[in-house]
Amino acid sequence: MRPKRVCLCRMVTERELVDAIHAGANNLELIREKTNASTGCGTCIGLVSRILQRELNDLSKRKTE
């Protein structure tokens, strides 16, 4: 199965975003810095933000368990 591309301009996959978040990129600026996602046309910013929020929520839940 091919990786899901979230940012077509920079060819960033969802897996790359998730990995960056788990490595400490906990805001949009750090995501952009580490992956270059949403630094082209910007149309993926909504999806990048949703993935960021989802992963931060998941990480937060894991810490409280």
C-alpha cells in the first residue's frame, strides 16, 4: 500500500507527520520546520492541523493511562 500524501507540494506523507509529532513537533511551526508540510500552496494546512491535534490527543491519553 502506498503512503497517504498529505502535502502534495512537498510530498509529505501522513506517516512523516506522525513521526515528527511523536519526535516532539507539537505545533504547526515545528511541523513545517521538520517536514516542510504546508509550506507550498498551503491547501493542506487544515489536514495537517487535524493530524497534529489527533496525535497530540492520542499522546496525551497514553500519558494518563
